[in-house]
Amino acid sequence: MNSGSGKRVVVTGATGNVGTSVVRLLAEDPEVESVVGLARRFPDRTPPGTEWSTVDLGAEGAGLAGVEGAGLAGVFEGADAVVHLAWAFQPTHDPATTWRTNVLGSLRVFEAVAAANVPALVHASSVGAYSPGPEGERAVDESWPTHGWPDAAYCREKAYLERALDTFERDHPRTRVVRMRPAFLFKRESASEQRRIFGGRFLPGQVARPELLPFLPDVPGLRVQALHTEDAAQAYRLAVRTEVRGPFNLAADPPLDAELLAEMFDARPVRLPRTAARSAIAAAWRLHLLPASPHLFDAVLRLPLLDCTRARVELGWRPQRTATEVLEEFLHGMRAGAGSPTAPLRGRKVG
């Protein structure tokens, strides 16, 4: 453990949507003395009190022998906490590639945390790790099963890592393990990246203008929760500072459905059967016109609503923005081609 006056925290995936917010908040925290950001490429800016190391967790050479020769365990040595955020959403047509980065890369992180005797591991799980939710409006707490939707690579990988952490906690009881299970995370600076990941590189951001969307498809059962990335980052910061363990749901109200979105866009919801929506997504995905897979669409239709009582009580966490405010900010970012000076978050305006 760090012998200095403040904490030393290592963050993987430090240049992404969540990582940039977590690194900034940790660097501003008076209880944190230093932050080490791990990413495949260096960003253009470095917050005060932050240093960088490059690593590709999906590479076979990563792990105990990687990271610029020092090894992950060497980088983790002396850290008070490791916040593991690194994740690859693409390519959805090659699940073996995302498995190498997301699952095998995470196992390398867990192994290095154990080898370096890091006191705390804060892991980015997801609402996608949960099994299909109950019928009706009932929200689930952290005891709901985490078997994911096995047909979707994202959910399959998140659920597998939940089982890996079960084993890790059994074998390393002295390490405090926290599992964050957030809803969909958005901020203005992530708009260009997320448009590329889910909508495609050439999808114009201007389609998010209300005047261009007189109708909105209303798919039965399609209802999701959202959260501002900065609010999620606050939960990660609190998890580093607070002696808590276990899983935490993170989401903001209200849940987003076609009726609410139609009101935001001043548009009319038009009922679209699930089969028709899925067929259109599947056709575009097979033609490589749409990065988001139909398997992920199937999973989203089955996601449970999240009860966030535990985060409020044990972390003292409250989201500062409503889900509606989050989405409005994100859509403005899409139209402006907003981004951030890191490789994953580069801004780009299309159309």
C-alpha cells in the first residue's frame, strides 16, 4: 500500500468515456495523491497529479510481463486501488476479438491486482450483466441474477467477469472488490465516440434535431435508464474512498421510453413491432452499415430497471442530473460533433 499521505490509484481504460471523468475527479480529490492512467494511446492533455502508461490489455504480451516492460503488477505495486474500466465494444462481427480484450484482458488485471496485493479493486460491470428483468415496472436490486443475455457478446462478457470476480473474492478475501453496475452512460464529450460505436462512422449527428424527426418508432418493451458519466464517476470516486464491498446499481430517473422521447423531440410515437425493428437492425448489421448488433437489441429489450438504494445509503451517492437532462446534453453533443482530446473520444461532425 502507498506509504504517502494520499492514495495512489491506477485507472485502466483511462482515456474513454468513463475513464476521462474518473481520472479528472480522482486528480481533483484531496485524498488522492497520484493517479496513473493506463490506455493504449497517450491523451493530448494530462490533469495535474496524473501520469500515463500505455498497455493493450488484449495483447498476449500484456499482463504480468507487459506495460512498457514493468508488467501490470509492477504498475499496480504500491497502489491503494485499481479502477478497471477498459472495454472494447467493437468489432461486433468478431466476438473473439472483444473476448480477448474484455475478458482475457480483465483476467490479466485481476491477476496483477492479486500479485501486487492491491487493497481495493473497483470493476466496471454493467446493467448488461443482469439476467432479463421481471415483468412490469419493478426495479431490481443487486441480488438479481447476473447471467446476462447470452446471445449478446457484451452481456455475455460482463456476466462471465461477474463469475470470475466471484472466484477472485473467494481466493483473495483481503482485497476489497466493488462492482459498479451502471445504466447507459452519456456525456457531451462522448457523443462522437458513441455515435461511431453504435450508429456508424458516417451517421450524421444532425439527425438528432427535433425538426428532422416528426415520427419516433415505439417498439414494445423498449425502455432504458441513463446516467451522466460524471455522476457515475462520482460513484467510482466514492468507492475508492469508502470501505465498501460488493455491487452497486447506478442510474438516474426517469426511465426513457418512446413516449418520453417523443415529447422531447415534439414528435409522434409510431408503434413498430419488435420483429420489424429487429429485422431492420439485423439487415443493416449484416451489411456492415450498422455497428450495433441485433443481439444487443434483443438484450436491451430485456434489461431490468435498476434500484439504486444501496448506492444512496452506503456510498452517499446521488445523481446530479436527470436522465432527460443527460440525453439532451448528449444529443447537443452529437449535433456539434463534440469530443475530447483522447483517441477514443475524438470529436467529429458528420453531415
